[in-house]
Amino acid sequence: MSRTVPEVLRLGRRGPAKFSCAGNWLAPVLCVFMPASYLPLQVHIVWSRNGTAAVETVSVLTNQDGDFIVGQFLFPEDIHVGDNTSSLVYAEVTEIVVHDGSASGPVPVEVRANTTIDYVAWSYFRSDEQPLFVDFKVHYTADWERGIFGNRLSHAPVSFTISGGIFGNSTHPTVFDGYGYGYRADPGGWVSLTFVQSTGAQGGWKQVPCTRPWTTG
């Protein structure tokens, strides 16, 4: 079997990952390989480290020329984001009473996902009473678009800009990126920051870890 696999798989509901394959079998009379018409094939995505199955598509019949294509939506609960050393894809013959378990060679693939950032902040603050503070949280866009807001990404790096007043306009805002490394989310997926002002827009954002239950202040 030959197969065509995208180099990068993306998580989300806007479009499925598409896999195509061509199957051939050995004609017993002619002893030559011919297109395997109406042969049931299935695509597998497995973890490259131990071969454990992550995603399996439905079985799809090849057409009269031995070709088939199948689409599969991928979500965070199915497979993890990783580079091309983390996952392998192969196609396999299925549901045949007598066959040799023929499968295509495994192909390494990279898995990517878009993210969506959400933040919580007051609509105003008084600089003489309290510091400026913000809370960020990062989600997979695939979760956000399905209304799943509880799956926050721990250790996600966050950078942001502020405009207005001493922080500049929307064309030239002040960028805060954690000295180029981003502000990392805590294990609970929150980035809680407070601005310690020195002079004007000068100052630094200090990360505030949440280590106590809300009821204890």
C-alpha cells in the first residue's frame, strides 16, 4: 500500500485531517499486482514511543481503482500537540477474513493546535488605591470553539501589549513579553500579573502565584 499523509496535523473542528491511500493486491491467476477494489482500509495514528493507538478512523472502502480518502477531526482529548517525533500514521487492511494484515509503512507527523487567550481585568482601576492587575488563561481554540472553557493550558507562555495614555497608542503600544520568554502559566493554567510602577510607563509586571483557596483570602 502507498499512502499520502500531511506533514502537519491540526486540532480543531473547522476542518478534518485528510489521509489518502492506494491499495494493491496480488491477483492469484495472473500473479501480478492489481488495484485492490473495494478493500476496507483504516488509518491509525499511534504514539511513536510505544505504539499505543491514539486515533483510529472508520474503515473506508477503496474505489474501483484501489484508492481511498478519509477525513478525521482531531481534538485535544484525542491526541497531544508534538513535533514529528511524537506520532506516527499508517494505513491497514481491516475486516478481511483471510489476509496478511497488510499495512503501509509508518509516517512521522507533527501535531499542532491554535490557542485562544482569555483575560480577566476590571473595567477601571484607581492608581492611588490599587495596582493595575490582569489575569490571563490560555485554551486550545478547538476547546474554546466547542464551549469547553475549563481546560486551561498549564505553563503556556503569554505576552501582551497595553495602549493608551503613557503606554502609547494602538499603533505603537508598550509590549510586555517577560523579557522575551513570556509569562508562564501556573500548573492551574492561570497567569496572574500585577504592575509595579516606577515612573510613567516604566516598571515591571510581577507574577502572583495563587497558592491559597479563595475562601482564605
